[in-house]
Amino acid sequence: MTYVDKFRAGEIIKLKQSCKTWTRRKFKIEVPALVAKAETITKALSVIKGLNEIKKGENVLIKPNINSDDKYPGTTRPEGLKELIRLIKRKGAHVSVGDMSSAFWSHTKICSEKTGIRKICAEEKVPLIFFEDSKWVKVELPNTSLGHCYITDELCNYKHLVNLCVLKTHRLADFTLSMKNLMGILHMRTRMKMHAYKLKERIGEFNMAVNPVINIVDGTKCFIDGGPDTGELRKSNVVFASKDRIALDVMCIKELQNLGSKSLKGLNPWTHPQISSAVKHKIGVDMDSKIKVIE
């Protein structure tokens, strides 16, 4: 079966708009932006107190990477997801997991089964939500080329969004880290619009719509070239975490470069359209001197 055979054209046409109201979580850019670098998710979150804003009884949605049916690092590491679910449960919060795979792969339910993510959610007794089965909220994006985006209305049911990402490069976007990972909350129509024109710049634009309480990039293994589904594999044994998506992505780009990425060799992260667009729209900090890495 080819990618064309799998293409889910019907989900681009189908768009059930929601009557729910979306309000972006308020966010203040903190300087310095703290970026944790550790060997485990637990340690990375601990050193920057990454879950401190989550309180007992609150609803928390984890957004992993189930873009395809490929094993980690093509998608989220199941053991890492389990670790994160348990950490949030210890806060006394109610946890769910949700995502939507690419238009060129099967329904997210099938992808989650093949990658082991559905099994983890069942074992941990947490709901697994497939956004293609949801309704959609239109969010205006002023002063952008994208203009607006459609996000899943499932986000309206949760106090906090936790962004669980993978460390890897991307054949079209150059890299897929904390900002690119959030494309899983977007309707297929918005995704196709982004891919048609200025994809890299528009990744920075749509990130205006949401503000995760914490972002985690699991680099236990990573793709230093290729990606997002398959690529040149490295065992890097590193996890990054930050509230600031720009700071996090910049440090992850540098990590991929240090690991020998050919596609990112010589790149100044701040000049890349994903980063420069996000800086323009005040998603996070705007220079290296405003980032502090804590190991």
C-alpha cells in the first residue's frame, strides 16, 4: 500500500465546527527561559519544576507524537509516555492522551495500536482521544499568512496541555520538535494549507493559538537526518524540557547538530523560519543569552 492509497481526503472535506469557545492559556515570556537537559523525563521535569502549575483534580491532556505507525523515534516512546502519565497522576490530576496522525497514514487508532501507545493508555487506565473524531474550533491568527487555524475542541475540556515530543529532523520542515509536534491538534484542512505554502513559517504562526503548560522533547533515541517517520538513528540518551518552545527548539537543534546532523550543519537556529516566525509572534525568547540550560 502506498501513501497515496492511505491518503485520507475525506477528513479534509469533513469539518464539523464546534460551538465551544477557545481561550488561549495566558503566558508570560520568562527570562531566562529555563531548559532542562537530563537523562530521563522525570529528572528533566524535576530540575525546572515543570509540573508545578498542575494541581490536584485538574484535567490534563498529553499530546504525544502519533504522526505515523512507525516505532520510536518515528513516534512517541511508549515507556516515556507511561513515565509522564504516572508523574501527572501523582499530582492528583486527571490525565488523558490525544493526537491525530498524518493524512498519509491510517486513523490514529490504528497508528496508536501499532506503536504500542494504545496499550500503554489501556494499562494506565487513561482515555486515548482521536482528534479526527472530534469537532473543531476556528482560531483567528492576526497578522499572519495563515490567517486562522482549526484546532480540536477537545482542548476546551482541559486545564492544561502537556506537549510530549520527539527529537528528530524532518524532510520538509527540517526539524520537528516542540512547535511542529503541535500540528497534531490541527484539522487536516489547516495542515494541508500549511504544507501548500510557507510550511516552516506557518509552524511558528499557528503556535500562537495554544500554550502548553510544559513541553518535553524525548531524545532517548533520535533521527539526526531524514524523519519524521524514518531516518538516520542515534542513541542520544537525552531529554529536554521547557515552558518556552523557542528556547527548547533552539537547544534541540544544537543537540542534533552536535550529534552529527548533515541536514542541519551550519544552521544558525535563530535564522530558521520556524524559529524566526515564532519570535516575531512572541511565542518565546529571542536570543541565546536569554536561555539558561540546567543539567
